[in-house]
Amino acid sequence: MSKYGAKKVTLDGITFDSKAESRYYEYLLKLKKTGVVEDFEMQKAFTLLDRFAHPQTGRIVRAITYKADFEVIYADGHVEVVDIKGFLTPEFKIKAKMFMFRYQIPLVLLKWSAATKKFVEV
């Protein structure tokens, strides 16, 4: 179980951070099979701030990265980055802003609604 209460799930030999994330993976497989989605990549890393040497000390400061749950390439060529969230942490809110500024790719934040049995935007 994660520090946020999500239980890891294994599906098709892939371990997902949550049941909701595995559901979205299954959804993408269906969209790929029907031709709506051309392809998708899981756990794609994006650099938000490159590593650099501190100007006064010369000390190397590590890069800031964001690992998205899914990068989805649709059949019409457009790309979206999708993250499955139970809730938004303060750290994620900052990383989301940095991602949107640097990459200007739509960032879609979804959560699973048990009431509607569908994904809804956060």
C-alpha cells in the first residue's frame, strides 16, 4: 500500500500504483484496439528543470523530473499526458504547473468515481 492508501495492482505482468491506474490502462487498450489511440507509454519521465551547477559553489543541483502515468498518442496525432490521482498533493500542483509551462502538452488529471463507475477530471 502506498503512503496515500492506494493498493498496488498487477495486470498483464505490469505493477500499477493503484486499481484506478490499472483500469485506465485497460481503457487505453480498448481505445487502441478500436483505433482511437495509436499508442501510449506508461511512466514517461519529463524533465521540468535541467540539472545545473550552482553559480557560487559549483555544486551540481539535480534535475527536477515528473513521471506521468500515461502519455497517449491519438490516431489523429494529438498527444495528451494523463495522470490518475486520488487527490492533488502540494508537490504535484507545483510539478503540474512546471510541466504545463515547459511542454505545453495537455495534462489531463483523472480520478475514478465509484459512484458513476467512470473516470472524471480532477
